Amino acid sequence: MALNLNKNLKLYYSIKEVAEMFGLNESTLRFWETEFPFLKPKTAGPSKVRQYTEKDIEQVRLIHSLVKVRGFKLAAAKKIINQNRDGADRKAEVLAKLTDVRDELQALKRQLDRLQ
């Protein structure tokens, strides 16, 4: 069996780390947890510290894509997710990949501009 060097070894992320990933406030994530019942990170210890898994982060990515990127209201985002979860997941994934490609192309353009 080959060793996977790209595998992320971190199992849990704090609410602060997840908020920073998406450019959100921690309070926004807490609010989304109340609005979207499928977003339930594990809580640990007596202080109930939230621990987000990769699956939780994918849920946040979907909500973020619908609400912050595409501009849907929360009620519309809930409706989209409830009616066509797989389609919404695929669209969010494609949008994330396209955004990554755009960022890479912009970085290449900046490098080319510096050469001239």
C-alpha cells in the first residue's frame, strides 16, 4: 500500500479555523448551525468547544457557496438543499474548482506582467 503524502492528517478544526477558511465570523457559523440542522459539529469538553470535521467543512462550503457566493437568502438556500442536495453539492464543488483555476490564472498573469 502506497503512502499518501497529500492526505490531511488533521481530524478536527476549531470554529476559528473554519471561519478563517471562508472569511466568515464565528457568529455566522454558529447562526448557520441553528438554521441548517445538518450542520452539527462535534462539541467536546465542559465548555462545548466545537470541532469541525472535513464533512462539516464540506457542509459549510455548500452553505457558503449558496449564501455568500451566489447570493441566495437563507430560506432559498435551505429550499435548494432540501429539494436537490446532490445537485447543490456538485454546483458548489464546480464553483470552488473554477474559483481555484481563476486564482491560479491571475497569479500566472501577475508573474508574466512582472517579466515584461
